[in-house]
Amino acid sequence: MRNTSFALALIFATTAFGREIFIPAAYRTEITISNITTGLSATPVPTTVTLHRQDGPPLSVAMPLSPMEVITVPDALHDWFSLENASGLIRVTWDDAEARITTRARIYNVSSGGEYGQGIPGVRVNELLSDHFLPGLSGVDGNRTNVGVSNPHDQHVMFWVTLYDTSGLSRGAFATSVPPRSYVQFNDIFAHFQAGPLNAAMVRVTGTDNTLYAYASIVRNDTGDPTFVTPAR
């Protein structure tokens, strides 16, 4: 059995009308794609799944979907792209403005006790924001928190990461960027600040020149049980 070493396990799902869904981070990934377009037309919708690898050129597969058709693969990076131990950002795109394409991806770990992963809502590119607040993060009491920032655009996005304690006091900030069609992940986010680990803290991620998507995962050190944190709105 192939092993995947990562702390952040996610499920991304959405129904999109913007003709693009993106999965912010993919490792060992189960993906379900379906066409929930209703009506009399039986014409398949040409859909493309593109993996933008962290360490290689993008790879794509064509996925024509008939109305109400569902396609599921248990390990998309292996089954669709013949890759082992790869990672990247996945975009699902189509041209038909009337089509309703849905995508769900389960990114999971495998241990001696079985599989475990994490669920989050899906991401629609046309609903992205430039300012994200991730509240209730913990780096104490057996927890660690990872923060990810994903960029589905075709140009770099600069952003600031700011840490706040429970009283709303800023405990530090730094600026960096995320490459086009890629993501960056900050494992143990508190280690990136001099404030040290905090409980019930908040991280703010602010894009300075475009929209992006920020997310967090609070992970139990003893069991690996994760809690996904979506941006507050």
C-alpha cells in the first residue's frame, strides 16, 4: 500500500455555476465528478480535470459528462495521472454556461487503524475573496494547526499572514506569495511567529493583488483527528 505523509486531509465539494471548481490541495485523493443538469437534453458536457503539480508540468484528462452521470475514482492522482506521491492543485473546468457540474474530493491518510480524512465545503473560483479570517486555532493541549493558501489564478498572488490572540491583539505578521495554480502550506502555523503556540487564536490571510483561498486544519497530535476551519464570513 502506498503511503502518503501529510497532516492536512480534506474533502472539497461544490456545485458551481462559474464553470470552474478547484480543489485547493490534492495528495491521496478520492474524487467524484457529476453532471446534475436536468432537462430533456442528453448532450454530454465536455469537462476537463487538470492537475497543476507542485513539481512538474500540468496534466489533464477529458471528462465528458452526460446529464445525471457520476464518475468516482478512489485515488485520482494515480488512477487518472499515473502519479505516485504527487501533490498539487486540481481545477475542474467546462464551457457550457447552462451546465451544473459538481465535484467532491476526499483527501485522506492511511494508517494501521484504517483511513481518516477531513471534510470541508467546496470552492468556487467566482466566489473567492481577498481577505480571509480563520478563527479558533490551537497549538496547545495536544493540538497543532496547519494553514494553507491556495491560488487558482494564472499569476502569483502576494499576501499577508497575521496572527491575533484571543483579545484581538496582533502577535505578528509576515508577507509572502503563492505561485500561479499552486498552494503553500504552513505546517504548525504558530512556529512561524515569535508569540509561540496559542489557543483560540485567529489567523488573517489578506491577498494584496488578487483573490485567493485560505484554510486551516487543527490536528490532534495523538490520534491525527483533524478539524477543518473554513474562512469566517
